[in-house]
Amino acid sequence: MERSETELMLKGYGLTTAEFLYHMPDHAHVLNTFIWQEYDLAPDHPRLFEFIEFWQNKIDGPLHSVRFSHRKQVAPGEWRNMIGEFTVH
């Protein structure tokens, strides 16, 4: 079962954005970029490294470099379920 983005964030996942710089398969001297985003766990980044492994095994364009950033958007202690309603007249 796929988890929602909110469930992932509450479990400690953060948004990882990676920029892949790779050599074009037919023109090795030409570099191109690919942007990848996924919710992942820092500091190990299992989903990012799984994607890098997939790229190296299945994609023809050899990687030149990978830059990435990671940001937690909601920490487990920052979210609270509130029950109630305010009416302003």
C-alpha cells in the first residue's frame, strides 16, 4: 500500500531533490541534466541510491555527477491534530 506524502513526512521522510549530470549516449562530450524528486530518509537516502543504481544498470547515459539536497518539511513533533471550530461574528 502506497503511503500519502503527509504520512511519509510524519514518519521522518523529507523531500530529496537531485540533479543528475550525465553524458549523452551518442555524444559522449555533451552533458545533459535530469532532475529527480522523491521523499527519502536522511542521512542514508535509500531511494536516491536505489535510483542511482538503477540509472547505472539500465540507462545508457553514463553519470558525470549527482548533486542533491534534502529538506524535512514537517517534523513529527510539529504536527498536531486539532479538533474544534471557531466562529467569528
